[in-house]
Amino acid sequence: MKARPGSFLARVSLFTVAAILLSTRDAFAQRDQMPLAFLGGFLVVLVVFLVAAYVYSALALQTIARKTNTENPWLAWIPVANLVLMVMIAKKPIWWFLLCLVPLVNIVMLVLIWMGIAEARGKPNWWGILTIVPVVNIIVPGYLAWAD
């Protein structure tokens, strides 16, 4: 899961998994409570993982904002405001934020914004393209934040 794009995706994934699991609870309705305990344990582990991913992405974005001398780095912790912060770090027009809210267009816009963030950190802009690669997109914010 990724920052900023990932925080929204993480929340949607959480609600999707919860809806699927809750809709199947009648199939598991038995006298013993094992399936319910499994569901509860699964959701606890999922929530802990998603919180850890959100903290990682927010810390990375806040560090990038500080290193690029962008105003208000604390916006990294606010779910929608972190998109505004990313646009400010990338030095793109603020209306690009609105394009990040449009489905399918947001994929292209976020790649372009991450390319701008990579350039602002003095890294090659192809690091922004790596945000569409599933496992590598976890590494990109950390690399841009803490690599010298």
C-alpha cells in the first residue's frame, strides 16, 4: 500500500474485505464461535497492518516535505490533505489535486506527481513511474524520504 495513493486504497480495501466477510457470516453460523473468532482475529491483524502502512507513508511524506522546504509538512497526516501536500512538493498547479479525485485519471496524475517529487528530491524522475509496480511502490516513498 502506498502513501497517499495507498491510504485511500487501504481504506477502500479494508471496507471491501469487511463487507465480504460480514456478508458470509451466515455461512459460518454454527454453534461454536471459531469462525467468528477467526474473523475478529483477521480484522485485527488487517487493521494493524493498515495503520502501520499509513504511519510509514505519512512519515515518509512528512520527511520529504521537510527536506524540500515545503510549507506545512504536518499535512502528511491528514488523509486528503496529503494529496495537496504532494502537489505542493512536486511544484505542480494546485488544481491537479482535483484530478487526483477522478477515478482512473488519478493513476496517471499520481505517477506524474511522484515523478515531480522525485525531481524535487534530486532523484531521477523514473522513480515516480515505479509507483505503479506493486511491491516496489512500498519502497519508493521511503527511498525518496531517507536516501541521501
